[in-house]
Amino acid sequence: MIIWFFVSGFIATVIGTVAGFGVATILLPVALLFFDFKTALVLVALLHLFGSLSRISFFKNGIDWRKTVFFGIPGLIASVAGAALVTFVNQALLQLLLGIFLAAYATFAFLEPKFKLKASVQSMVIGGTSSGFLSGLIGAGGALRSVFLTAYRMPKESYIATSAILAVIIDGARIPVYLGNGLLASSYYWMLPVLFILAVGGVFVGKRIAKNIPNKAFTRLVLVCLLLIGIKLITDAL
């Protein structure tokens, strides 16, 4: 029943708010039980967009504008390119490669807790481009974006807010391409208000949980989520 898709969407939004990513990666496999890939991709992207807008509203004071610019601009361009290639690229292979990378990075970060990326323009452009492209192509670029953001050891409020505004930039670029290519039939438009309500509610609950987690424990939580998401992508692809 479709109600289980909505329930899963709410839970995914709560988890995505706490971790700063993961809504699409968690929800897309569930959505595929109810819809074809293209429809699922668009619906999940819309929920992701609504949730990101809500997170910006709740955490707006934490936005790191420098990272937003250098991540966001290349991410926007790359997400359009990725969205345009949805129907031409092997999704399973990309999921497998991304899963291996995420699992390897999370393991490395646990073993080397002092590792920290230099917040250079180059690293931010690479992070924005790669995560934007994967967001457009397979809807799971948020996890890769978190690899770069967590490496900067940002305060949790800044991490969540900056990740959210970057997600809005990328979603705002890829969703019109999906819709322009006819990936979502008009018969599904009635679901959009429901997804919006679920997104706001999920972010509200997620914020209450996140504010009670210390920064150090928060970083570890995100790494655990990256590891689990990586393992999930690998098993889904095989």
C-alpha cells in the first residue's frame, strides 16, 4: 500500500535531518517497490527538496556561505549533466562504485580520526562537482557531499544547514530536468502536498533529536551512517 511509502518517507527525512544526508539513499529502494525507477527518482527528489528547505528554515543561522558558493555552483552544473544522462547510464554499476567508496572512506575516517581536508577552493569544487553529478544521475549524491563536509569537522548546526542549502541548489537544478523529460506523470501530482507535510514533520522531529547529540558524537554518527549507506549501495547493486 502507498501508505508505507509515505511512512518510509517520514522516517527517511528524520534520519536525513540528523545525519545531514541519506533521504534519497534510504527511500529510493522503498519507492521502487511502488513505482518505476523514473517516477521513484522524481518523487524522492521532491521529498528531498521539501526536507532540505525545511532544514534551512530550522538551521538557517548555521549556513557556511563560503562552502555554499564553492560547493554549490559546480554542483548545480554537474547535477544538470547527471540528470540528463539518467536514461543512458548503468545505475547498478554507479551504485556499486559509490558504495565501495563510502564504506572505504568511513572506515578510514574511524581509523584516522584526526584526518581533515583542507578547506581549499579545489577540494570544495571537486566535492560539489562529484556529489552534484551523482545526485542528478542516481539521486544519492548527498552521501558523497557529506564525505567532504564531515572532513572539515564543522559544528553540527553548520553542517546540517550548509548540507541542506547545497541540496536545495542541486535539487533545484535536477528536478526541472526530470520534469522536462516527462519522468513524472501528472497522475502523481496529488502526492506533492503530502510529501511536503511529511518533510516538514520529519525535519521537526529530526531537529529535536540532533540538538541533543554532542558534536563529537554527531561526527561519529554521520560516519556510521556513511558506512551503512555504503554497504547498502553495494548489496543493492550486487
